[in-house]
Amino acid sequence: MSETNRSPEEQTLFRQKLELLLLTGDEAVLSHVREIISLHHLTFRHFNEAELTLPVQSSELKRPSVVFISQKENESLQDLSGHVDRLLTEFPKSSIITLLHDSSLKENLEGTANPRVFPLSQHEFFKTIKFESIVLAKSRSQFFAIQASDLFPMTSIDFTAFVQLTLNQRYLAVLFKKLVLTEERLERISRAPGLLIPATESQEYHKYIATYYDKSGASLKKRARSLFYALTSSWLTLLDYLILDYKTFPTEEVKICFENVRAAAKEIVELLQAEENLWETFKDASHNHIFKLWREPWIAIYAATISVKSGQGNPEETLIGGLFSSIGLIDLPAETFRKYIASGERDFSTEEKKAFENVPMTSLNRSLAKNLPLSENEKSILVTTQERFDGKGFPNQVPAEKIPVEASLIRFATLIDRGARTTMEETNVGFRFLREKIWEAENQNTGNFDPTLLEKIANALL
């Protein structure tokens, strides 16, 4: 029998946007999926596969954000692949998550190169937050918010823009690529509660902003926000590939995507060299659901900001290192991951600490295995973000003089990001005050950071 979930907390009575379509009869699998549904108040429908006849006629079922299937007990990988192909045709805008048997993991998985297919092993599904991460990314984080005031009449638009309808939560396109924006249309969309662009079109949006806005005052902040979107969009695409053990991705596409990340990083560093203070601009850049799990874009930019303003380290390598130095978190047990995001390693058990100490090397190993073209210094940064000035860090207890400055800046930026998400919300203190208090605490906590480095970065936090 089919079932529907509508949360009273995050959904209206008329909410119709279907986020997750479940096609499995496995009770253990369903039990785990329901935990994620409950945690994030996802809308969903469930069918045993025999109950759902393709092609689907119901308009509600035609456009789920994510379709989830699990390989049946005696189903071959070839048969499963055929099933996935049919789903890709039937749901042309949906992402397909496939839960594989362990026996299938040794077979040819070339079909997973499709950008809409996300394969999970039993361990990945049951023991980590990978399923949760993909569902949030594909159902709740596919758009970035922009303002109608970003746009000018009689300009050519090279991206699509949407509004989200109040009654059914669906997205309605109001701007289209190659459109010349008339004054009448701009006035009309300005009355809408908010505009959204697909994350995949962030590069085009940034090009528009860079064309019509200079690098001073409010214009600089608009450029900074659009650059954040461009950087984050390319990074999220790489993240899909980096965190999944059995997801394939053409080498050339990895290279192009990483080049987009590198180009955005260089441009962000250039903006950070301006006199204007961009701390608040980046802090408030986006509130997509996926960023409840992944904080790397903020950590990377905060660290690069400190690098630029203090003259310490290489800011571009700091930013790149910050983006990829924590992807190893994905291999932590799910509850350990959530605990770390909420409060860091402060309350870890002995077993959790031991698992956490593997994160730096896991981050490097995932990056190498997936052929990320990192520089040698960036590779060193990835494995030293948890090393301490007193030599008591991990994984290698690296002597202080051999810890890259960039790695220390990333670790300091992690404290800032955590404080922005916890202390600021709990106490309502200002962002600058928070940064100063973190610096004071670490300056007194001898052994964690090089005192000379702390002295040099003090003014960069203002």
C-alpha cells in the first residue's frame, strides 16, 4: 500500500512537492529511510515495485526529486541496470539512488557515470550519512536565492529563475535563458517573495553579476555572493563523486569541475584583497539544507579571508585545502558525524575519537583515488589540519615547524564556523565579537596554535 508523509512543522496543508519516491519492499531498508524522512520532514510516497506501473500517470508521482530503489535478493546487476534505465526515462528530472548488494560491488559499474545515478553499498547506506546527504542535496538544495534587484531591465539573461509557489511548494519558471528582461517583467517578478536560480546555473548568474557590477561597496558584496554560489555549485558536483565509493565520473569532467572550483577560488581571493569587510556577506550567503551537513565552503572562505588579510600562507591553496580537507568525515558512523557537526569532537567517546583521527588521511585518500589535481602543498594541507603546535595533534604528530600555515588557518576557521552556528545562535552575540573571543580563547590555550601565528592574524579577524 502507498503511504504519504506531510510534516506539520515544515509543510503547509497544501504541500504537494514530492521529494522522495520509495520503490522497495525491504523492511530493514524502509525503517532506515523513515528515520531520515522523520529527521528532515521529507515528503514521500512508498510503493512496492509491483504496485507502481510504468509509465506513471499520476501528476504527483511524475516529478519526485529523488527515486530510491534497492536491488532485490535475486536480481542481477544487469536486470537492476535495466530497471534504472527505465526509471531515468520515466523520471527525466529525478535523481536515482540505488542500494546495491555487496555481491554486485565487484562487477562493472560503468552505468553509475550517469550524473543522476547514485549507487550505495549496504555499509554506505546503513552506517554513514551518505544517503541522507544525497537526498538533501537533490531534494532541498538545488536552488540558490537571488534578489530581483540584482537584475537590470533590457539586459540579456543567460540563466533560469524560479519562484516557489506558496500552496503546493512547486517551482514556477519566471525567467528563461536568452531572454531580454523587459521593465514590465522585472516589475512583475519584483513583487514575488523571492527568486531562485538552479545551483547548476550559478556560473551564468555570476557572469551576469560580474558584467553589471563593479568591485566596490554593495556591488562588491553582490559579486562575492554570486562567486560563493559558483564555487559551491562546482564543489557540490565534485562532492557527489568524492563521497561515494562506487560512483564513477569521467576524468575529463572531474578536471573541468575542479578547474571551475580553482577559477572561482582565485577570483574570491582577488575580492578579499579589497578594503571592504566581507565576513558577514559570506556568513549569510546561503542557507540550503545540504549545508546543515557540509560546512566546507564557509570554512574555506573564512580561512582564505584570514590568509589574505594577515598575509599568512597562500590564500588560494588555503581555500582549496579547506574545501577538501574534511571530506573524510563522510566515512564516520552517522551519529559521530552529526555529533561533530553539532559540537565538534569535544564530546566524543574513545571509540569516536579513534575514528575521527582517520579523517585527514581519508580525505587525502579519497581525493587521490578520485584523481583530484591537487598541488603537493594542498595534499600536505589536507593531512595536517588536525595537527597542533605542541605536537599532540593527529594523525602524525607533525612538529610545529612542518605544519603548513594554511592548515592551521583552516583549523582556526573551523572554530569560527562552529561558533557562528552555535554560540551566535544561542547567545545572539555579533560575528566580530565571536571571532575576537575565539582568538582570545586560543591565545590562552597554549599548545593548540603557534602563538606567533595568532599574533599575526589578530587584526585580520576584525
